[in-house]
Amino acid sequence: MKQLGLIRSEVFSYLEDKVDGIDNYFNGHTVFLHDDTDLPAICVFIDDAQADETDLCGTYWVAKLNIQVYLKSSLPEEELDELMEAVITKCAGFESDYLERFELSAVSYINDDKQAEWIIGSIQYDISFYRKGAE
């Protein structure tokens, strides 16, 4: 959906090169990360988009916007906490041309399958937007 790409790009542009300690930024899910060259990193993506209400002119949508902070698993988790706090603080000032709602809803930690390469701090926002019928 075109509007999801616009929202994701807007958030990505807002964050790109603006979080101290992050070297790499990915607009969308990462395909592959090399822990020696691509970390620390941030990925911005949207999932679980669902139509909520429809009227004659369009549809109201809700979705989950995810900002994932990747860090080498050999680094202390406190570093990941600090990077996540920096992202959350930065996003507190985010304003969108497309979104009606942008609310922090969840934070979680995820390790790679081997628990040897990277750890992810996943920050999730509940978002909503209106999509006109002709778009």
C-alpha cells in the first residue's frame, strides 16, 4: 500500500543519521546484517495493518510501526537500553503529515537464533491513518 511506504519513509527520514551511536539505517526489514560492518543499526518497518472503519470516502486504518535497534550481542545490554531511550526520546517530537495517531505501545528484546551475533531492541508504536477511497 502506497500510504504505508510514505509513512515508513517519513519516520525513517526523521530518524536517519540523527541518533547518536547508530551507524546504519534501513528503511524496511533488513535482509541481512553483518555484525562486523552493519551494527549498530536501526530498521523502520510497518506490519499488522488492518482496516478499522470504512465510510463513503475511504477507510480508517490501524497498524504497528516498528523501530528495531540492532546491536552486537557482545556489547552490554545497557548500551541497547541507552540507544532505545535515544530513539524513544527522538520520536517523542515526531509529527506526521499522514498519521492521526502515533503512540508508543511496546518495547521488547530479541536475540538472534544463536544468541551470538546481535540483540534487537524492538520499539513499537500504534499508528492510525485515513486512506481516501480513490488512493
